[in-house]
Amino acid sequence: MNNQKNRLLLLVVSLLVLCACGKKESAEEGDSGAKTHHEKNIVTLSEESLKNLDLKTEMAVIGSLERKLKVPGRTSPDLNRTAKVSATLEGRIAKLIFDLGDQVSEGAIMGQVESPELLDKPLLLRALVAGVVTEKSVTLGELVGKGQEIYSLSDPSHIWLIGEVRERDVALVHDGQKVDFTVLSYPDEIFHGNIARIGGAVETDSRTFEIRVEIDNKNGKLKPGMFADMVITTEVLRNALIISAMALQTDGKEQIAFVALDGNRFERRVVKLGHEQDDRVQILEGIKAGEKIVTEGSFTLKSEMLKGELGEE
């Protein structure tokens, strides 16, 4: 009887020991699994590899990004500083004092018309504004009718830039927005202005709205009729987490970047992107401000990680 009890007790103790061992092994396997999962996102380079790769890093920073809209445009005379000089009576052009490109002061006599209605007294043609002669429509001795245009004057120190915004984008623009633009004559120079007016009706054929930018042109570089590439700053995103777009790599359907850890270790991070501007991109998830992000060499780190995953398989 005692032998049976002893055997039964021994059996119970053995079962308890086996259960405890099973739990310990399961726990160790779980820890090992967690460690393995973490290591899958880590690339560790040898000292030699680290020297040969010449990796470069940049810090993730808080800053501002601009949303921009590109539209075509053309320069135009400032019609608020433009005037026509016309004959108020029928007659013959007796004198033309100015030529194309000449600078004229306001009130200056620009020519004379001999009219039968004035007998021997000539009709004087005066400049209504100060500016440069942009058009000369008649020749000496030509007969002109009442109201016929003789000269056109415009102040070249102020011009307009007329842009064409697509109907679907017009809600993005408003008065006062900053505009940068370039022209073919000066491809390496960026000119600046602000939106002064937005057209009130859509152009039927092109389905675009005209916008007007007033330009200070005191240096005289810009001439009416030039084509321009315009960039409108429609919104400024402040307090955005920003990294270099060079840091991004595509891995399947995910966008990833590598964060430099201590020494020669780099961690793969899946990131959620926001707005992009030129060579910078907003990060919504996956990276924190102050972390060092690999820029040059991120593709190599991705390749090293893929080789490691293939080796494990």
C-alpha cells in the first residue's frame, strides 16, 4: 500500500516538473522569437564595411514645408500705368517727336496734327502718363481720323504677370500669396511677386482663371510678352517633422528609412509620409525628431537587410 502511494507521489512530482519545464521552454522560445523579430529590423555592419560604404546621415528636424502650385504665365504692361495718345480731331500728322523705346514725361508734347477745324493752329498731342513709348502707330504726313491711336505709353518700372490657373485649382489661390517665377531670358534668376487679383470668370475654351501679379521692374529686365513659369505658394505647413527624401526606400508596399543607432547598427523603420517639397518630405509616423537618418547609402542598407533575410531562409 505504501509502495503504491510512493509511486503515485513520484508520478505527480514528475508531471509537475515536466509542466514547469514546458513553461520555461515556452517562455524562452517566446523571448527568442521577440529577439529574432527585433533583429530582423537591424542591420549590423562590420567596421570594414562601414568605412567602405561612406554612409551619410541627417537629423530629423522640425521645420516648415510649403505647398506649391505650378502654372504658366506671361508678362504684360501694367494697364494702370499705360495710356494711349490719340487724335481728338481729323487731320494730317505734321510732327512726331518720340520714337519706340523713348522715355516720355507726363504732359510732354509728343506730336502735332494739322486739322482743318483748327485752321492754322496745330493740335498738340500730349502724354497722359510718364513712361516709355511701346507703340507708334502712324507715320509723318499720314491722315488720321478722330480718335485714332498715335502712340502707346507704359511705365516699364511696374509690369504685370498674368497666370492661368486651372478651374479645379482656383480654390487654392487667393490675394497676397507669394509667387516665384522664371523667364527664358534669365533661366537662372528667380523673380518674385504677390497675387494682386484673381479673375471673376472662367475662360470658356481653356477652363482657366486669370490671376494678376504686380511686379516691381525697376531694373528693366522684364519686358511685356515674355513667357514665364510660375510657382504659387498656396500653403505653409509649420511644425512638420522633416527628413531628406534621399533617405526613403521602397520595400514592397511600404516606405522605409534607416535610423542610425549606436556604433555600426542601423534600424529599419516603416514611415508614413505627408507632404513633399523638392528634396524634403514630411514624416507623420515612424521617426522622431532628433534621430539620425541615413541619407546616402540607404539603398545599400536595404540590400544588406534583404541578403540577411535570404540567408535566414
